[in-house]
Amino acid sequence: MNPTVFDRWLATAEAQFEAARNIDAPAMMTATRQRQEVQMEVSRVPFAAMTAREREQAARVARLIRALDLRTRACAVNVMAVIDRVLPDSGPRTYGRRGQPSTV
């Protein structure tokens, strides 16, 4: 078992959170892609062959990642709330041929 795979897994989750905090879409896409790759690697780790200490490290990292995922989602919710306030639900008001206001 490669003990650094869990460190890389945590690092990619932290990178996702930082990208969400900074509203950096390209960085978020990169971190998400990297995290998917590392998670594939983690899924191939033979947990049955791990020592108790390695299982504890894996559990600790999983808890940290769960907390980071909650914070990342909270950032996304906040960004969407701001976007909802800034962008109108409909197009600009215009006037039709008869002079009546309408929405595009």
C-alpha cells in the first residue's frame, strides 16, 4: 500500500475547496479531474491488507474530505445565491409595437 495516496487524495479535496472559495472555475475543473484520478487509485487499495494504523489514516483522511466537501458545497450555494441576485430571471423589459412593456 502506498501511504501517500491518502495524502494526495486529501490534497486534491483541499485544492477543490480553495478553487471554490476563490470562485476559480478552471482550477476547480483541474482539481476535480485530479481528484477523480486519485480516487480511482484509492479504490484499488486493498483495504483488507492494510494495517490497523493504515486503516486509521484512511478513515481520518475520509473524515477530513467529508468536511471539506461540505464546505465546498457551501461555497457553491453562496455563489449561486449571489448569481441569483445579480442576474435577472428574465430578459430586459422592452416595448412592443403597441407601446406595451414586455420581457424578452
